[in-house]
Amino acid sequence: MAFTRATGKHRGPSRLTRKRAGIAGAAALATTGVIGGLASPALAADTESPSFEDTGLTQAVAAGTTLAEQIDAQAAAQQYEADLAAARAKAEAEAKRKAEARVKAAREAKERAAREAERKRLMSYTLPVAASHVSTAYQAGGSVWSSGSHTGVDFHAPSGTPVVAVGMGTVVEAGWGGAYGNNIVIKMKDGTYTQYGHLSSIGVSVGQTVTPGQRIGLSGSTGNSSGPHLHFEARTSPDYGSDIDPVAYLRGHGVSV
């Protein structure tokens, strides 16, 4: 007895049936020539490789490359700015160091010059009375001097005229000196001695160090004196009788007399 497959709306065709139908349809299309016309473009499309332009990949890669370049360029720019700032800071620091060095060098040079000037000043000599002149010469003869001659020189100086140390030294006598009246004796740096007599007042004391041009008293006419003036002596010792030519002494130390 032969069995037949039931058909109806509640039963769909089997897979084998669908496959056979598809084959039959394809054969029919091949018979009519339709499949050839459809196959050619399809095969042509399959044989061509898809381009980046067709897929949009080129735009994505181009966009990615541009972003990377922008990031690199930004990083390079930032590094350049950092290097420039570092170079500028280094240059400013170097300029500041050089400026400070110049200021320091100038200050040290100024200090050296000041020390040298002070050293020269301390080693210098000056007149005992400014802008004065010798009114009585050294070893002038006469009865007014007990030794028979003048042991120093007299500088013209009205009473109260400032009297200064002719050079640097130490006061070894300051007070009454008999015929010299109020007098001061200074031991000089070179080992010689200078004397200032007939003073109206004394402004220093024994043991005090004095410098060139420092005021030590005021001129007057005390002691054995015929009128206001300054009696000035140069000696090899603090004792009377060791006198030397005071004008030659001052000139020997660079003083114009």
C-alpha cells in the first residue's frame, strides 16, 4: 500500500523539499538565461577588493594620524616652551650672578681703594698749622733763647688757631713744659718726635694715638713767648737738645713748607 504525505495549511514543506525547490528554481533560471545576467555583476563585485574609501577606514586612519600628530606637536611645543623658559631662567640667573659679581668686585675695589687711601693718609704728613708760614727760622740766634739759638721754628698763628699733629703717632707728653708753656710731644711712627709749644689749650692726653691732621690743641702765647705763635720742633728723642731742622724734616715727609 502506498503512503502519501499529507498536505495542507498546517504543515509546511520539509527542508529537503525546500532544497529541491531551490535547485529546480535555479535550473529554471539557468535554462532561461536569467542566472547568467545576474551572476556576472555579482562575481565581478566579489572579485574586487573593497577599498578604504568604500569602507570609510581611510577617514578613520587619517583622523587618527592627524590626532597623533597634533598630540606630538603639542608635546613638542610644550617641551620647546619648557626649554625656552629654562634657558631664559638660566640666562637671567647668569646675568644676576654676573651683576652681583660686578657689584661685589666694585665694592671690594672701593674698599681696597679706601684702605689704601687711609693707609696713605696715615703715613702722610702735614703742616702743624694750616695755610701758615715760618715766622722765625731754625737756629736763629738771640738772647731770648737760653741755648743761644732757636731749637725749632715758629709758625705764624693768631691765638686760638687750631694746631694739628703733623703725622701719626702717640702722645708722650701733654702739659706744662716750662719755657715752652703748654706743650705736647708726640712720638711719631718713624721713631722721631715732634713738639708743639706755647699752646693756649691742650686737647689730647698722654698715651693717645693721633693721626695726621688731627687737632691736638690751640695756639697761644704761654711760657717764654713774645706773642701768639706755634713753636714747632722735630727731635731724635723726647729730650731737649736732640733737635733737628724741622723744615727739612717736614719736607722730607712730603710737606711743602
